[in-house]
Amino acid sequence: MFYFRCVEKIAVISSDIINSSQFDEQAFLNTMHVLEEPAGTYLTNKGEPVLSSRGDSFQLMTVDIQHSFMKSIYLKSFFKKQQVGLKDEREKAPIDIRISLAVGLAKEIPDHIGKSMEEPFVLSGRALDQMKKKKQSFIISTSHEEYNKEFELICSFLDHLFNGWTLAQAEVIYYLVQGYKQKEIAGILNLSQPSVSNRIQLANWNLIEKTNRRFLEIVEKIDE
């Protein structure tokens, strides 16, 4: 059981696979190991709850606000770096997810986070539902409307950025966001370091870093 002793700022990430019905069920279910060991250790700290629902959606929370934006980028790159088999076809297609990141205050987290009415869970889940209608794939929200307006603009640019990622670009971002150096990534992917550097530039990593810095400035202002 994971409880807070007092009001604490947390981040909640709600996600679902876009157009999951077109993919072979077992194919995309295999991608969900992102929530398990060892990949899951990057997403949540020990004891922080994760809820997986229907196999094509999930929700997680973390008190690690400082890395919550980059954890969202980790998820985005994890899915976009691969292709998944289509139903009744031999072909494969790229897979992608919607991500709703919300930051807010919570008093306690129950065992089953899917039933929590704490502010960050409500904000994240509500925004995810709205994203489907607006055809968005990434959004950040808080309880402060002035911050949300800025995040809405920022996320519009991020959506455009993510849509331009190739599988190869998403693959290097997946490792980069975890702290791997370019030389290490080159070794893992059997590439030259200049090739890795080129993919990082084409993926606009510098803009992601700038966005993260602005994200941290904003969430720091949210009342304790």
C-alpha cells in the first residue's frame, strides 16, 4: 500500500494505444512490457502503483516530478521505435500512443489507482478522453488554467515533432532519455557515433530539452 503522510505534488501519466483495434492483439500486448521489469524501473519508483487496463491503455503515477516529462518522452519513443503486426495481414505498421501528463497535489493514493479521485488522476484521465476528440497525442495539464494555455501551445508543437519521428530517430531518443551517451548508443545499435548524432538532431532533441526546462519552471510554481 502506498500512502502519503501529507499533501504532496505528484505526476500522473495516462496513456492508450492509438488505433489499437487495427493491430494483432498479441503483437501490441508484447509491447506492454514497458511497464514491467526491467524497463518499468525507469518509469516508477519502488512501491508506486501502475494500472494496466484492457491491454491497450495504462496509467501510472510518480512523485518524481523532476523527471516526469522525460518519462513521458521515454514512453513516446518506446512505442514509436517499433512496428507491430496488423490483424489478418502479414504487414506491420508503426505503433503510437496518446500521453496525458498531469501534475497536481494529492493527499493519498489508494491501492487501486483507477478509482482515485485525487486531482492529478482526474486531470490526466479527463485530458486523455478529450485528446481522442481533438486528435492530439500529447498533452500536459495542471489545475492552473494559465499554465494549461501555455502547455497547450507547447504540446501542439510537440505533436508535430513526434509525428515526424522515424523509427530510427525514436530508437536513439529511447536510449538518450535514459541517460545513455552517444558512444554507448552507437555500440548498442551498431552504428557510428556521427550517425547517432545525426538522428538525435533530426529528432529535435534540443527542443525536447528546452521544453523540459520550461516544464520544470512551471510545475515548480504549483502550490505545495
